[in-house]
Amino acid sequence: MSPAITLRQMRFLVAVADELNFSRAAKVCFVTQPTLSTGLKELEERLGVVLAERTKRSVILTPVGAEIAARARAVLVSVREIEDLAATRAGSDGGDLRLGSIPTIGPFLVPRALPAIRKAFPDLRLLLREEMTENLLEGLHDGRLDLILFALPFDTSGLETMHLFDDGYHLATTPGSLGTTPVSGSELDGTRLMLLERGHCLQRHALSAFPERNILQDDSFSATSLSTLISMVSEGVGITLLPDLAIDAGVLGGQKIDIAPLPDACPRRVVLAWRTTSARIDLFRKLGEILRETRTHIGQHPTDP
């Protein structure tokens, strides 16, 4: 009798499907490259089909390999949920938790929440990954991630979401150009803003901050990070919108720019999301409460109420 397919082999296949590179897939699985290659070869022999085409430069899944990888991913999600269910019934909030976040929220919120998370859940190991929203949603659905932190609106069908807070904006300009007094949407009508490159949800959210106004993106420039945007503003290249969370967390870093409140801007709605089938929903909600509470304290000084 041929040996049965193992979960380890399925993990190897899914890692190869994700990375399309044997070296990176081996690192993801915490094994050597020869071990991963051998495991995948054994799986191919067991199934009697070629799962991947290997060249010196790349790996390409065959059509049947891609289909089997998708099914293997679903099996691994179910196994993970069985493990989570058993841990929950045993009263354990420990183990690994894979949290995904968009880059304009995670770095400003999660590190500040870690002390409270570690105090509440000393046996929990939080693994943070920063990605674009579409990749986060895909990773959550296919089981690569357990929990994601992002901003609506996006399609969240099949997921449960927990609203954490609304994140407003400030207008960032060079010193003396507009000052720091509140700015209305009507004053920005026809304005072109420097924004993050397409793919960042903040780019989309910033353009919809004033839905009734004609606010456009400056197509001559796009940035990959908020720090780059801030540096360009400080050099007088243009103006931009910055989220309040990032400002309160210190993203300005001493840069010489003015920031003006935008009281009538539509804020982005920051949420935590998970699969409705997860066995760790109680833990996720507790983590959400910690993240929500953490946000209220970011930017406050010891003398603040």
C-alpha cells in the first residue's frame, strides 16, 4: 500500500504555490530546501501527477497542481480550526496567531498594544504581516491569516468584523502655506493631492474623504509610504492627507510641515475581521477591545485626561 498523503506534504505544496520559489517556500515551512523538494516529490509519486514544473529560475504549478494546492489549503484551514477548537475547549489562549494588517494602521497601533496583549495572553505569540487589503482578505479566506486589521469599505462577505475606531485626517502642507486652522472640504475643491500609489487603500480613502468635492490625485507623483509623502510635503512639492492615527503615533518625526484639521472629512472605518468558522472568536474580540483601548491613548501625554 502506498503511504498516505501527509499534512506536511500539503503544507509544502501550499508554500510552493504561495512563493513560487523553493528556497522561500522552505523558509516558510522552516525546513531545508532539499527536505521540501523531497516531500513534494513524494507527494507527486503518491498522487501519480506532476504538481510543479521546475526550472533553475522559477517554479510553475501545473493546472492539476494548482487545483490540488487549493484543496490542500482548504484542508489545512480545517485542521487549523480543529486545533483552535481543541485549544479553546481546553481553556488555552496560547499558540501562534497570524495577524495581517495594512501598512497605514498596523505599525502605528499593534506595537503599542503589545504590552497589554502580552499581559492578558502571556502564552500567545502574535505574528504580524503587513500587506495590501486585497492580499489580506485573500489570506484570511484561504487560512494563511487568522485575523486582519484594515479599513472599510471592502467586501467582507463570509467574514465577521468588529469596528475598532474611525480614523479622520489632517491636511499636511509646507509651513506657512495654509496654517494649522481647520480646513473645510469646499476649500479643497479642485485640489490635487500627493497620495500613496494605487493599491494602498489609504489612496482610495483619501480621495473619498470629501465625496461631494472635486479632489484629485497628483498623477506626477505617488509614494510607497507615509514617510515619503511627508518628506515630499516638507520640501514644498505638494500637499497630502495624513490619517490621525499615524499623526498621533508620531509619523511626522520632527518634519517641518503644518497639519490642519479636516473636521468635515469622511473618516476611514478601521475594523478587525476573521472567518465566521473560526474557533477563536472570543479571543479575537478580546484582542479587538485591547486594540480599541490602545487607540484612545495614542498621542496622549501623561497630563492628558
